Amino acid sequence: MDGARSAIVRCVESFETHLDQLPQILKLTRRKGRHVARVSRSQLVLARDFASGVAQQFDERDARAAAGWPASDIVVDWGTSLRRMRDRHHKFPYLAPLALLPLDVEDATDLLLGQLDCATWVNVSSVARLLQGRGLVAEPFGPPESERWFLIAGRQRGSTLSTVHIAAHLREQLAIELMTPPYVAKMADTLLSALEEAPELVDEQTMVSPGDERAVWQPRFGS
């Protein structure tokens, strides 16, 4: 990344997402003009149909209230319209294109053209607590550091604490690809294990990628 040498390790666990909920979310959005769905403890999706004429105002305070998240938690949002605007100038091969989302052609087209929009509020503090509950060390990043980083994740082995900085693109997978928060823990564990086995990978901007992604994207195009 950024012209530097990098290494990639793949998570042995198959990619896990909440994308199976997205078609129903968009169906309700077309019916009502706007729909809010809490797809996990850490993710709140707002879908909007801009052609509906329904008022679209919805901010972080609304998201916290709808999800029941405390004011002290770090919450960061990202959506398909922002993704489309960014992708006009910058693309990241690590992230799946919007066209791969497992949706019917009409929904996929309206998302790509901007008539439909999906924004996801990710409760980064909640994700960090989940990692902690699975025996990892975790610290969330808020603004302005959140522009680059998602979490610090670590693991204690005897007297040794190994830590890694997890980049913001992993948080974007939670927002756009609706990756499940438990899968973040699996990816963090994979990365930490790889660095413990080969410490030299620290100097290579090592990335971790999901396992068996094809199973998620295959419904879009069939086998």
C-alpha cells in the first residue's frame, strides 16, 4: 500500500456478513422512502430512497437513539453515496466494488446511480468490547485518527503483549459489506498469529483478508 511493500495473510474462517438482510432493508425503503435497521449490536443501517419525497434528515444523534448506544461510545458512519464519490478518484482493490453486492439488478443499479443510498453507523467502541470479550486487547480510534485507523488489537502471551494497528478499510467493510463484528475478531486473531509466527511481517504493512469471499459474492452472479 502507498508504494510500500506489503504482505497479505488470509483468514481461514469463511467471510461472515449481514448482507442477507440488505434486500429486505431496500424493499422496505422503497415502500416507506426511508428505513432504519439495526443489523447487529455494533451496526445501524439507514437506507434512503431519494426519489420518494420523504424527509431524509438523520444524523449521529438519531443513530445513537435508534440503536441505544451511549454518548461515550465512538461511532463512525460511511455510506454508498460517499463511497461512489470517493471511488471516482481513488479505488482500493482490497474492497469489493458496489456492483458485487448480492442484490437484484434494479436495487444494485439504483445504489450505483445514487437513487438509493445505504449508510451504516459503526459503533467502534462496541466492536472493541467484543474483541475484549474474546480475550484480545482492543482500543477504538475516534476522529481525527479514525480517518486512517479503526482499532488497536493485541494479545497477551505470558509477559509479551503483541499489538497491531488495524486500518480504517476494515471498518468500511463493516459499513458497506456489512461484515459481522465477530468476524473482525477472527481477522484480528489471524493477523496477530501471523505476526507472532513471522515477526518480520511487521515491516511489510501486513494485511489480513477474509476467507472464501466467493461464497458471499456468488449470489450476485450465480455459480
